[in-house]
Amino acid sequence: MKKIILSIALLSAMSVSAKDIRTLVVATQPQMHCENCEKKIKGNMRFEKGVKRVDTDLKTKQVTITYDADKTTPDQLLKGMQKIGYKATPVKKEEKK
């Protein structure tokens, strides 16, 4: 009996932990052009609700934000970029992981 209850609890926990992780790629205005810009974006965006990871690429001048779609939306992430002084424009269609 204990094994059955444990199995049910484990299966329930696994189904609850399935997250809707997505990726949003944006370009910034003003353009990100130095390491200080990268630090500012990474340092501030990591505190936005649902953000899992922030990657920056100075060559392409793009920011890739990996987030939990159950906790935030692309619009909220764009507003988060505005709070730190950058207007963000989506570059790629949102990807689901």
C-alpha cells in the first residue's frame, strides 16, 4: 500500500513540475555596445519574475531571455527592459523549449 501511495505522489509531483520554458530574442534601443551594457541588462533582467537565464551577444547586439511562460509574458519582459532604459524589439519568433 505504501508503494502505491508513494508512486502516485511521485507521478503527481512530476506532472506539476513540468514547466513551459520559452525563449525570447530581442534587439535593444539604444544598442547594446559594451560589457557595461551587458552587465546592466543581465544584472537587472535576472530579477524579473519568471526569468531563468539571460544571454547577451555583442556581435549581433541581441539579448536572449529564457523564461517560464507560466510566470511571465513577453510583454512583461519588454516592460522590464524599459525599466532599465532599453526599448526592446523582438527579433525572432518566441521559441518553446
